Amino acid sequence: MAKAVVFDEVGGPEVLRIVEVEVGEPGPGEVLVRISVIGLNRAEALFRAGDYYYQPQLPASRLGFEAAGEVVAVGPEVTGFAPGDRVVSTVSGHMSSTGVYGDLVLMPATALDVIPDGMSDEAAAASWLSYGTAYGALVEQGQLRPGDHVVITAASSSVGVAAIQVANHFGAVPIAVTRTAAKRDELIELGAAHVIVSDEEPVAERVRELTGGAGAELVFDAVAGAGLPDLATAAAAGGLLIVYGWLDRRPALLPLNWPLRVLGYAYGTLARDPAFRRRQRHFLAAGMRAGTLVPVIDRTFELAEVVDAHRHLESNDQIGKVLVRVGG
């Protein structure tokens, strides 16, 4: 038997419960993984609440994308993995059936990567989706260059912190946007060249001031919603506005700041490409060796505290990644 976190109805963190489930032998293309650490992501809170772009399959829906652990067994047709390998999961199929919140999980081999030597399970679970999202958007899609100004909204999130570090790694200029002044000093310590407090100052106007009137080459936005057209005016002529989240649930109007390129970005699309995953893996490993990419862990919970972990995730008080330790 194995432990799994499930929910039978959409709602707040309190709908999550831990149950025992049967886990069979891995089938063709599957791998059985003993989970050690789970990395929480905002998408999972949206999914649990029924606000994600697809709906959970109820009752007893699973959830979760990102976890590190050890291979227990592999099914037929699986190559590249063997029992004892340390692995990290990435985006796979529908969370209801492939969610990784648990202690022993069957998952597709195509959703796994081997953790590089020297990287801990905690670092892998804290970095794979966050840094993969930032790397894929800014580097692979955004063609980030030294000297580029990068506006990063929701900058204290795990993806926001990763984007700050990725921008610095390439010699770009990260401009962090946060709602309140409470996180200003910490974002500066984490590498933001500038911090804009959106509740206190106009974002686009401040970006123009910081860029000598030119605007930012890249805007990396997790919020969308009604403020998107105004945020778009922070971009330079011909700049790229990358929208990867929708924390503001209000409709987002088409930005009217021409010429402007707008990209609706989904890490999961890139992550299904083995060539991209290879590049991401080497980028992360090299950045961590060099000390330019350092996962920031806000707080670690135990599996029995998963409800509290989700409450903390939704508090917006955290800076960096929220982890759940399994079996610790």
C-alpha cells in the first residue's frame, strides 16, 4: 500500500486528505518511484480549487507535478532508468491520474529526468519546474541577451526568483515587481537590480524611467487579468510580453502597445520535448555548479501537513519554493 493525497470536491486546502491506495507493478513505459520531496506549485492550488485550465476528475483526484525520489522498478519498454536511480518528475498528463503527491507513485518514464550528480533531492524538487519555466520562457522563447531589461511580476514566487537568477546569469537586468513593500529588501538580496512596488507606484512609468524611456525588452508576467494592457506599455517597441499565469482571474484585454509581441507560454509544451529537457538539465546543473542558480526554499512541510502547506502557498507570504518532505 502507498499513501496518496487526494480530494473529492473542489475547494480550499481543507479538501485535501491522505488515503492509502494500491500501487501495482509498472506497465509498459512506466516507472515506480519512491518520492522523497514534493515541490508545490501555484497551478496545483488552482487545480484543487477548480480554477485551472482543465478540471479535476472527481472523486479521489490526485494532484501535483514536481517531485524527487528514487526509482523502485521499471516497466517493459523503459530505457534510460534503472532501480536506484535518483529522478525528478516534470509535467506529464492529467494531474487527476498522474499527480505526484504521495510516497510511492507510478508515472510515465517520459515525465522523468535523472537528477544530476551533486544535486540534492530538495534542490531538484525546488528547481525543476521553477527554473525550467524561467529558462524556457526567457532563454528558449525570449532569446535573452546580456543587457536586456526583464520585468518580472510575482517576483517573490519560486518562478519569479528563478527568473531573477536566470536574468543575472545571462548578464541581463532583472526588474522585480511585487505588490507590497514588505519583500523589497529580500528581492534586492536575491539579485533584483530594481524593485517596483505595484501598490505604491505605476509599473509602466517606473520601467520607462529605469530604462531611459526605452522600455523593457522582455516582460515576464504571471498575473495577466485586467492590468495586462497597462503592463504591456512597460515593454520596448518590438519587445516581448510573455504571459505564463493568470493570478488575476478577470478577463485580460488585448494589449494595445504596438509594435509588441505577445506570447502565451506553457512550460509543459516545451517539457514534452526530450531535446529541451536535455538542455534544461545541463543549464540547471551548470548554473548550480557555478553558484549563479541557487534554489530558494521558503519552507518545508511534512506530508501529513499538506493542508497547511497549501494554506502557506496561497498566503503569498512566501519567497521562493514551498516543499513537502515525504517519509521524513
